[in-house]
Amino acid sequence: MFRRVSTSFYRTAAWRLALRSTLVFAVASAAIFWLMYIMVANTVRERGDSWLMGESETLRQVALNTPRDALYDRIVEEVAELASQEVSWGSNGEHVGGNTVFFALTGDPARPPVWVGPHDSRPFLSALAATSIPPRTPISLRVPGWTAPFRVVAVQMRTGSGHLYLGLLDAGAIHLLRRLLVRFFFGWLLMVALGFLATLFGLRRMLKRVDAITGAAASIRTGDLSTRVPAGRQQDEVARLARTFNNMLDRISASVNQLRTLTDSVAHDLKSPITSVRASLEIALSLPNQEQAAELVASAIEHLDRLSEVITTSLDLAEADGGALRLRRESVDLTALVQRVAELYAPAFADRGQHLTVSTSAPAAVRVDVPLCNRMLSNLMENELRYAGPAAHVSLDISTGDGVACITLEDDGPGFAADLLPRVFQRFVKGNSSEGHGLGLAFVSAVAVVHGGRALARNRPQGGAQIVVEIPLAAHLAPSSSPDNLLPSP
């Protein structure tokens, strides 16, 4: 069981992301610690170098000013020993164990070098002779038999009279630096471990929210669209993803509900015409009278036309909602287009006792899909014929302003019902009349929107209904709009 848990844990994104982040943090923090160590080591070395420079100059002056007699070597050695004791005991009087100092004065071939330091001077003298040491510049010198290097400074006594060498092995500083390095190392390990745990904990909490989004997405396959992801109060990327996902689920749910409504409505609306067509054709087949049979066939064709209109409009609305309605734009005068449609419907208005008046201003140049606009205008006319009422006065006005052409259709009929007004542009929303399929105004709104405009509806204060359709003028059309293009749905 533990093996299964550990395997699943290692496969999580939190583990991988935390490991990568920790590796970057570990490298960066190690570089910082190393720089700090180098700075401390340089400071300690500069302190020792400062002592070497000062003491070497003091010993040089002593060596130059001391008479060269039988006591010369002894005096110089004693002064060098005093300098060594200063380093061994420190400035505060505490003993500093392990510090080693050597002093060498060379130059007289007839006499051995003056030496103060470890008993065996040969390794030191050999190392000094084999190394070129710049004057008054401390360097690190490796001496055979010693694990740590000495810091050595060389001072020339006089031209051709030899050199004075002073070396220091600061064991206390070396020990301090080693302890500091060990502490830095363990501190670095602790920081990396804590950083890894903190990063892992934070990532696991964040990825749990991502898992919730994954679970909600998986529930879509089961048909459950009620699941929503808790977005929380955060304003981070995951919260925005959760809110975006919830909005997507809302749209999907609305689309599915709309599809169900569309399916039910289409099935209901198609059932009656199909049944009527079938009955008319069956009766026509059984009638011996050709005239009566022809009338029934004509009635069946009329029902088929209505059925074809419902299917075509439903498909166009579905394409508009899906952003797939293809427009073939042409440059036309919208005023002339509206007048032609009004002239075609003038006899129908007269038959119903309604009065249609058309008022226009200047020409309105637009780029539109002419067949779609003709169908849109026809739907507006059919809506007025069906719902404005007998003897109604219907006015149609075309005007321009603010970069749009406005088609305003008004009547003095009963207007929209209060509960119907907010939904007049939705599919399958019908008025009190049982006629129609509830697709006319929905199609009007869809055509207006895909052309970059909009459709509005309201009841007039003096009574009656008003519908306004706005279409952008050609001069204010977006540059990307071109013939035969696909426009997004609202």
C-alpha cells in the first residue's frame, strides 16, 4: 500500500514542479553562500596580510639598523620571536593555538640564513628559493609537509644584500573558516529542505483546485452540467481559470438547454405539418375528382413550404449562434432595399385593413448579405401583419446617425405582453396568436448581430410596439469585414 501511495505521489505534478523549483533555489542559494564565504575568507586573509606587511617592515628596520657584530643574529632572532609570540597569543592576551610563524633573513653567502620558526627550516628555505615572490606582496606558499599554505611576504633589504621573508600559518582563521563552511553547508541543506516542503505544500494546495476543475470537466461526459468549481476569493491564475471554466459550463448548459428546447419545439412544430401533408396526400390519392385532388396537393405543398421555412430559419439561427453563418456582403442602399420589401407587402397590409406608411431620409449605404436582409425585413412585415391587429397603423422609418442605419417599425396595436417583452428575440417565443413558429424576431436579431448591429424592442408610451434594427453604415464598417466571411455570434 505504501508503495502504491509513494508511486502516485511521485507521479504528481506537485512533486516534479517542487523538485525543479528546489533545484533552482538550491543552486542560487549555494552560489550566495559561497560568495559570502569568499567574502569572509578574504576579510580574514586581509587581516593576516596586514599583520605581515606591518611586521615585515618593522623587522626590516630592525635588521637594517642593528650593527652587524657577533650579536646581530641573536638580536634579530629575538625580535622575530617577539613578533611570533604576538600572533600566537593574540591582541587580547588569549592563546591562539596552532598558529605558526617563520622568519628568514637571507643574502650573505658566507653565513647561514637567520631563521626563526619550525625546527626544520629546509622545506621552508627550499620553497622560498623555488618561488619568485614579488616584493611587499603577500602570496600563498605551499611548504612540503604542511597541509595548509602559508601567507608569505618578501622585503628586499638593500640592493643586492638579500631578502627578509615573513610567513604566517593562521590556524585559528583556518579553523574558523572551516567551521563557517560546515555551518553554511548545513544551513544550506536546511533551507533547501524547508524550501522544498513549503513549495510542495503550496503546489499541492494549488493543484487540488486544478483537480477540482478536472473533475468538473470529467462530469460533463456523464451529462451532469450542474457542477461548478469553487473559485474562492483569490485573484490568481487558478481562480481566473475556475471562473472562466464556470462561465464555459454556464454557456454549455445554456446551449444544451436551448438545444433541448429547440429539439422539442421543432419536433412539435414539424409534427403538425407532416401529419397534415400526409393526410392531404392520402386523401388526394383516394379522390376521383382531379380538381379536389389538386387542391389537396396544393395545400400539402403549402404546408411543405412552411416546413421548409421553419427548417431553414432554424438552421440559420443555429449557424448564427455557432458563429458559422456565412455572409456574402454587397454594397447596397438600405433605404431602397426596405422600400422594395414594403412595396411587396403593401397589398397584404391592405387586405387586412392595415395602413402601412414608409418614410425615408437620405440614402443609407451599407454592406450586407442581401438575401438575409430581405428575409429579415420579410419577418418584420409578417410580424406586423400577424400581431398588429386589424385597422392598425404601421409606420416604417429609415434614418442614419452615429455610424448606423436605423430601421424603425412602429404600430398602434396592442404591443408586447409584459412577460413577453424581455424574450421577444428568443427562439420559439410566440405572442397571443397561435400562428407562426416563434422564429421570426429571433432571426431578425441574429441577422442584425452578425452584421455588427443589434435589434431592440419596446412598447410605445402612447400604445403599440416599436422594433428598431441597427445596421452599421459601410463607411463605419470594420476593415476586417469582407464578402464571404464568417462573423462571430453574439
